[in-house]
Amino acid sequence: MSKKEGVKKGAVSEIQKNVSNELEKIKDSEKEHKAELESIKIEHANEVQMNDDQKCYLIQISTQNLGGFKKVHALLTKKFEEHLSDNVILIPKRKRVNGKEYRAYVSKKVPRDKTLTAVFDGYLDDILYPATIVGKRVRYPVGKTRIYKVIVDPLDKELVESRIPAITACYKAITNRKLEIEFQK
């Protein structure tokens, strides 16, 4: 598909329709988490290629209540993985990055939570959500692009270990940064 033929703004993909329908089924079946689930809407869903033959799904969710989303995060991930039969990464809504033009206005202060680094760190926290990040490093190999290393708490190893390829592929798709995940010794 060429750029001119591109997808119209507001057009909904087949994957997004499928995921939205599944979310409605989850809302109907889960009575004890009804309040948290009502504020959640699918903003964007797409397929991310992990390896040559594997794929995962990156689902961006619009929510008014981030605390409520974190309560049902595990439930939604489990239900979506059952339905789609692949790894699913859930993250909150897209974050806005202020560009360089924003600094041209001297009278305004630059909000630090909207810088590129802060937004990408926020994505990293959201992608690894149930796990705790203990440390971050940046490696600069000679002749290659930089690699971001994330050190995760070993108590969360069982939560994250099977999903590492999906996490790195989704982070690469969002930020175009290479990511390595290690566990603290």
C-alpha cells in the first residue's frame, strides 16, 4: 500500500474490531470488575512481528482511571491471550511528545513528562507493568546502534520470562529502540 492510499484517519482495522468485540464479551462476563472495565476502550490494536514466524498483539487502551486499569490488567491480558492465541501486550493510551518547537516559546516551561525520554520510559514501564524495573543501562557497541538494557526484579521472572520476545518487539515497534531484558542476580 502506498502512502497516498494509506488508511483513512479514524478507520478501524480488522484486528481492532476483533479485540473490541472481545473486550465487550469480557465486560459482560466479569461482574466483579464491572466498574474498572467500563472506563476502558480500545484505542488502537495492531499485530507486531516478533520473529520470522511468530507474532504478538500490541493493544493500546484509552482509560480515564489508570488505577482501575492496573487492577484488571492481568485479567485482560489472560482473556485476550486465550482469544487471540498469541502474546498480548497491553499499554495505556498513546503519550504525546513535545517537539523542539515547544522550546522556542521562552515564556512557557517545558513539562518534563512530555519529553521524548520521559515518554519512552513511560512506555517501558507500561509494557513491563506487572514486573518491577530495578535498573536501566544504555550500551553503545562500536559500529552499532545503542542498546537499552533493563534489569528486572528476579521475583518477577516467571511473569516476564515467557513474554520477553513480545516485549522487546513491541517496544521496538513503538520507540524504534533495541531492548534487552535481564534479571537481577
